[in-house]
Amino acid sequence: MNEEIHVAAMTPIFPGSEDAAGQKATLGVLGGGQLGRMFVHAAQRLGYFTAVLEPDAQSPAGLVSHHHIQTGYDDPAGLAQLAQLCQAITTEFENVPAHTLQTLALTRPVAPGATVVGIAQNRIEEKAHFADCAAVSGVTCAPYAVIETPAQLQAVQAERKDLLPGILKTARMGYDGKGQVRVRTAAELEAAWAGLGGVACVLEKRLPLTAECSVLVARGWDGQVVSYAPQRNVHVDGILAVTHAYEGSLPPALATRARDAAVSIAQHLGYVGVLCVEFFVVEDGSEHGGLVVNEMAPRPHNSGHYTLDACDASQFDLQVHAMAGLPLPEPRQHSPAIMLNLLGDVWFDTNGQPHEPDWAAVLSLPGTHLHLYGKLQARTGRKMGHLTITGPDVASVKTVARRAADLLGLPGLDAI
């Protein structure tokens, strides 16, 4: 499955260059959140101008970009302006309308393209893709069934009891644990589907998990692929809390298998850009061989933020290189790292009263790298920033990470 690509995408867009109309090399991004902000920083550091299309006037990416087109993602005038300003365009999140990407791709290189973003938007299509390429990737998804109609629900209840206990997930718009319900019985499944509004869902069998991990892959227009070593992730209430990125965070053979599978998935898609593939690590001796693919994100990912401080090329650097048609350097990690996610909860005390985190104490710790996303209001559960800890060895990184997590009152302390 290969994306249709505009012929201009095959010609590198070098920073500081001009097009035939004298327009300075400008890269565009749909979405103004923190991922867009970090993309903008990476592009600007290389010397590109940037444009952000985002309706929020105070968006983190819009506030730091050369151009901010403040409009909706399906506004024809805004899209025309973005295409006029930019030589190539990407997206910072997968829920941008696929037809928007199709429209932009008529005149500009768009990476990733509408087809693969559409797959990532729909769990039904995503799981079908994983199953389709399992023979090549060597890894498949957990057993599942599609539930879109009452008849399919009844069939699952009668014929697929092996999927229980399971997790019922909405096919669309589910992230950070949203749109997911754990079910143990056929009755709970029926109630959960009704509670989700009877929308299209997948029922996924719950497996005996020992860990979760993810792999970041970058692929260029010419098919060149580079990747990072897998990172081990710890989630709390469905939201990423801690990422472990160092040699030994996962068994070597399993890490190699996950990395190879992620590359195979990107190649099978004909993907262009940065792709994150998330995996479940299941108990040894299972029929799944210890590894199950969970989902993919067609963009840089929260679990890859450590690359900003622990690698010589970050996931955002590779995002810029891929979309602009530049060579993709093989990234090298120079330091072990642990990344701590900072949600808005950090800005409230145990009584729910607003307070400022003790940044002085945190930043006095060796090897700490604070990244706040420029969001003007903290809210419980809102991603406000992250803290990466690097050091000369894993033991020292863990010691500092535990201390920082304790100072900030972060969850998942026992997982560091």
C-alpha cells in the first residue's frame, strides 16, 4: 500500500532556499499543540520558515511560528493560504480530517498522507492492516472482533466468548484511555456498547501484559528508513507517565523484534514521516511469542520526547528531514534517559488548590531537562510538559528520576 505522492515531494526542499516565486522555504503543520510546537522549533533551528493552521489563537505552536493561520482544519480559504505559503505540509495529530490532507496533496507534498492517517483514525482499519502485514512484520494484534451493529454484538456474545474478559474500544477518537471500557461478561459488553452510544467499536481480548513499549520509525519519500531503539512505557489511568529509554530496558531479542516489526509496518504502508508503533509485551510462553502490536500514531509521539535531550537527532528533526526530502541520519542515543510526563495535576496541591511546582528543586538535580509546552492554563489530565533525565549510567538516571518524581508528586514512582 503506497501513498500517492506529488512529484515535487521527490525534490528536496533545502532550508533557506526559494521557490520559483521567490517564496522562502516554508514548512507547514496542521495542529497547534505541543507536538506542532516542537516540530516548529526543529524546523526553525534548521532555517526553515514555518506556518501553523490551528483555530486556537493561543495555541502553543501558533505562538512560536512565523505564520499562524487561525481557522478550522476544513476551511477552504485557510487551506489555500497554507498551501500558498508552504512547500510541504505535515500534521501533528491523527484526527485532522482525511479530506483536508487529500485537498492539500493536490498541490503540495503532504507527509504522512491521507490514506495512512485514515487507517490510524479507525481502529477497525488499523487492526485489519496489522493483521494483513503480520506475515511480514512477524507480529500481529491481540484477538479482536468488530462490533458495529446489534447483530454483530449478538454474534460476539454467542460465538466469541474467548474474547472475554476484554476491552471494548471505540473505533474512532479514542486516545489516552478515552473511549475504552473493560468488560468481563457478555452482559457487561452489551451495557458498555450501549454506554458508548452504540458506535462502531472493537472488542479486544485482554492479554496477560508484563510491559508496554513503543518504537519510533522515520521513513523518507525515497523509502529510506531509520529508527530508534524501543522504549519501555508505563501508563497510569491510560495516560503515559514514564518512558524508560536505555539499553536493557527491554530484553534484547524482544527489542530487536519490536524494532523490525515497526519498520515492516512503515514499509508496508509506504509511510512518509515519523511513525510511532506501540506494542504490548505479554507473558512468555503465550501463543503471541511475547509481543503484540497495539496501535500506531502517524506522527511524533509522547514516548519519544526523550530524543530531544538523549539523542543527536530528535524525532522532530527526523520529521522535518522526512517531509522536506532531506537525507535521514541514523539517530544515535548518547545518554540513558527517563522521561516523566507532566500533567496539569502537578500545578495543584493535594487539596486541589493551585500552586507552582518547585522548579528550583527539580532543576537543581543533575541531568534534568524541563520542557513546558506554553499552555496558558493547567487542568487536571492536561499534558503541560515533560521532564527528561539523562546521565552517565542507568543507576544515576533512575536515582534522579525518582527524586524529581517525588518532588513533583508524580504517579508511577514505583515504576522508575
